[in-house]
Amino acid sequence: MASSRAYLDYVLEQLSGLEDISYRSMMGEYILYIQGKNIGGIYDDRLLVKPVKSALERMPDAPYELPYEGAREMLLVEDVDDRAFLQDLVIAMANELPRPEKRR
């Protein structure tokens, strides 16, 4: 099942206070980026993020879910309605994740 544009728009609105948030559509789903760093994505109208230390610290009880068959497990963000929490999570992840390598 593909994710709806309405859910993407809602998540982007929740993150609208942050700079350099972007996304890319991929096979009916959406990959999310901050400062060019992949933090996760929207899969089947679920916000899933990479299970990095900062995400695990903020969501110690978050369930692991598969974004799609054959992928690595990611953390389900259950509280997308809490704008302050969501923005704090994304900022912390941005500070932890490495800069993407430049393509040749």
C-alpha cells in the first residue's frame, strides 16, 4: 500500500519549524531528509526512522517495523502529533548522522 500525500503533508507541517527538510518520492513512499541526511521515511502512512542512538534514547519503547519486505527494521514514531517531540527527534538525529558522501 502506498502512502498518502496527505500524511506526508501532515508530517512536513509538523516539521515546518526546521530548516532544510526535504523528501523524495520513491515507489509510492517518501524518504525524508534533513540537511541532506536520510533520517527515515513514510511507509504505508507510518513514520519510520533509523534506529540510531538519539532516536533510541528518545523512544526507548518504540516498536521496530519493516518499511518494506527485505529492508532493515526501523523505529515507528507513534507520536507524530507532538510537534515539539518530533522536531527534537529530527534535530538530534541530524546531529548524529554523518554527512552524505558526494557522488562522483
